[in-house]
Amino acid sequence: MTTRTALGTAQQHHLNRAARNAGEAFAFDEPEAARAAPRSIGMNALWLAMAAVAVVALWLSF
């Protein structure tokens, strides 16, 4: 019968051991992907206003 271990625990143990063996200092928990910062309504409005100005400027130039 095999023992059950959490994948995260086993993976962290492996990373810690590999870091000690290699003499590196990278054995710390790091998320797979960084979370994107949520955009505020004000920033969305600013980009929309800039796009509107650009469209009007192009329309007036022709």
C-alpha cells in the first residue's frame, strides 16, 4: 500500500532538497502566475476617452 502525500507538500520537499543540494537560494513558495491587478472604472473611462479623441481626430483629418 502506498502512502498518500499532498502533491504540494511533496513538490515543496523536492524543491527544498534540490535547493540545498545545489547551494542555491530559490527554495521558497512562489505562485505559478501573478494575479493581474483589477482595473478601476476611472482607468477604463480614461482609455475610452483617449480612444474617442483618437477616432474623432482621424475622422476630422479625412
